[in-house]
Amino acid sequence: MFHSERRRGIPLTGWSVAPSFACASRVFGVCASVGSDRGATRRIRKGAALGASAALTLLPLWTPLAPTAWATDPTPSASPSPKREVTATPSPSATAVPKTSATPSKGTSTTNGDDVRQREYWLKEYGITSLWSQATGKGVTVAVIDTGVDGTHPDLEGNVLRGYDASGVGSEDGWKGLGAEPMHGTEVASLIAGHGHDTQGYSAIAGQPGRPTGVIGVAPEAKILPISLNMGTTGGKSIDEQIPAAVRYAVDHGAQIINMSIGSNKTSWPQSWDEAFAYAEQKGVLIVAAAGNRGSGLTQVGAPATIPGVLTVGGIDRNKQVSEGSSTQGISIAVVAPSTDMIAAAPGNGYMLWSGSSAAAPLVTGVAALLKQKYPKESAAQLAQRLIASADDAGVTGRDPLYGYGIFNPQDAMALAAPTVTANPLGSISEWIAVHRKRQVSDPTPSDAAPVHEEGESIVKAAAPDARRPPEDRGWLPPVILAALVLWLTIITAGSVHRLHRMHVSAGQAARMARAAAHHPGSHRGTRRTSR
């Protein structure tokens, strides 16, 4: 049975998928229909297989909501479609999303969109609709590195480019959902660039681009470049290979912004990721990542949201308070955005209610796409500065590990004067690598080119001299030197002994003469003569 945000996910080891805090082991059925000719609802299935490998847990950061979420229904006439039986394991609490009727029901407003559109509370509450007169994301390409994006969904049709599969087990264009959460990438993409769809009986909404029913994203005219990853199931390439390949592909194929609503249970990341993120930094591509969710067991922000230069997004609830389950904490959080009671498009022409920082990140990514269209010459560092400088401070004064710089403010970000920063205020992965990674010095490559001293003057390459033993290293020399030294010491010693002997003999003779003089004093005096 699915519960609300407090339900915890299943603990995982290794690189694998885990939903924010729900339904890792059950197949989750959600249903909705779109278009005037789709009366029957369609199920969206959620894979239950989970795989484990390597050292981290990589996961889409989301949570399907329980039926209690319908209590916040914005219109009296909107109601969930009947509960569906879960395909693999019956679950009476499986959440269904509202069905878009071919003909509006009595009391339904046709000037504000259907019940799906009216559930997108963040569009008006955060002033996003007021920005569409200035920018809609047109001309901006956003890469969604995730589980694949369903480009056939009516709310995304025409906005999804042919992308890339980094896993080796998906479709070449990145449109096929992969892993244990195959719908996740489609949901993320719809919050960025959904444009809605037409339904009989609904008229265009004044001041809104796109079509009147279904999900409309923050940047409804941006293009999505899907890059699919395989997380949570076996087969294909390791995540250490998938992530750098995905980032490089995004940069090389025109993405100006990259959204990564995936996370891990460690703050560190494999060294194999370094060069790809540094490459994105050098090419001026802004990377936006989800912070992670406490509800899925993450107590702190994990990679890739910890990589310097990445704009990390945390989640808040409807009261603009940090969500207990749909966000986490960490010093790398830049801003926070709505992450609870979210609705998004899902594969199979369906919709899904969900919560998690996975939903907060694409809202900020969408605003970045609007800014990029409005200010096409601004760098990734300037876009990041706009988003953090315009944020409304919350929590502890200044930047803090829960709210970052504050709650994102799309209107102020758009109105802010051009930032003068030249370096990314969120750090530099290139500088981090230079400090924290040991440099590998390669051996010099030999060259056969003729040496040149000055222009026009060549130097003849001389042959290397033959190797010969030096004279001092030859066998006869050391004994000769030693013998000479011994002889010299012998001569010195003999001379000293001889000198000492002579001194001793002289001293003895002097002593004898002194004793003789003492015994015969008269013998040394003259004869005294007297006269009479």
C-alpha cells in the first residue's frame, strides 16, 4: 500500500534506482486520458526490478503521492478517476490522476484549462505565467539526463529532439523509458517544456502559450534533448560510464542547460566524471541537479549535486517551508523550489502526481531556459548568479544548508540587472580537479625531428659516445692508491719515532752531566794560589 510522503523506500546498495520514499518494489498503476478521442484510461507501469553494483546508489528523486493529495483540488468539479488495481500487486491506495474529459463536466472552467492544468499551482504563485510575454524558451535546448523521455506524449510532441542512449540497452534516440523508473524522465521533461494539448470544449487560455489542457512547462517552447540512463536494472554500461558519456553528448549536441534529477547516497563522485563536467564548464553549459530527499533515506546532498559549479535545487512545500520528505540538506544547495503536490506527464498519454526534489529541479531549469532566451549572450555563471541573487532569503539569514540562497524568484531573476561575474559563484570543477586530483605525468614522447638552434640553422645530430668505464673505476687503480697511502703513513710514523728517540737521548745525556757536576764540585773550579 502506498502512503504519503513519510513512506520510506527500500534500502539499496550499489548504483541503482530508488524512488524518493515510495514504491520501489511494487508496480504502480496510474491512469489518465488525453485528447477528445481517448475515453479510456491507460495504465503507466512502474518496473519493480532493482539492481545493485558499484559503490553508490543513483536514483531518480521523486515520490508518487497518496490519495490524500486530492484534498488540495483547486476546483470543486475536479476529481480523481476511479482507483485502479495495480497490475502486479493489488494496492487499494494506488493514486490515479484526473481524466481530461472530451466534453467538460458541469462547473469546469474552460478558460483556465482542465483540472490537470489547474493543479500546476507554481505557475501563478511564483509568477511564471507573467514571464511568458518576455520569453517562452524558444531557441533554447535543454538536455534531460534521466531515464528517457516519451516524445510521443501529446503534451511534449514536437518539443522532444532525437537524443541518445548512454546505457547501451535503450533506444538510440533516448525516447524509451529505462530502469526501475521508466516514467521519470518524461515527468521531468514535461515540467520544463510541456506545451499541453487540445481537447474539445476547451478554449485557449489568455496570456498562456501552448494549448489549454494537460501539462504546460515553465519554458513551453524550449526543446528537450533526451539522454537515457539505465539505473536500477542489470545490463548495459556501468553508471561510471553512462554519466560522463551523457554529459559530453549533451554539450556536443547543442544543449545550453542540462537537467539532472538524479542523485546518489554519497557526496563524492567517480573520477571518471571529472573531465565531462569540466568540459561542460569550459563550454559554458549550466548544469542543474536535484538535491535529494530525506524520504528516500538521503540525509545529505549527494553527487552529482555536490560537484562544484552545479546549481543544486532543494524542495519546499506549499507553505514555502523546506519539505521534510521531498528535500534534503547540504552546503551545495543553491536555491529551493516547489517539490510537493506536483503533477506531470507520464508515458502512455498519462499523468502522475508526485513529490521530490526531482520535480523542483526542472522548474529552476525551465526558468534558466527563459533567462537564456531573454539574455542569450549571458554565460552559465551569469545565469547562475541571476538565480541565486534574486532568491528570497529563507531560514537562517544568508546561505544555509536547507534553503541555500533562498526560494527561487523567477520574476526577480528576469528583472535583475546583468550580472558582472566572470566566474561561476557556485565554484569550478576544473579548479577542484587541479587541487584534489593527483596529476599523472606522462613520459616524454621521443621525437625524430632534427634539432633546430635558430631559424635557418640546423644542428647535425652527433652519435652518442661509447660507454666506457672511467679510469677511477678500473681494477688496478684502487690498490695503487691504497699502497701509496700506507707508504706515506709509514714514512711519517718512522720519522716521528726517530725524532722522539733523539730527543730522548739528548735529555738523558743532559741529566747525567747534571748529576756528575753535583758529585764533583771542585773539578770544575780553578786552583787557588797563596803567597807568603
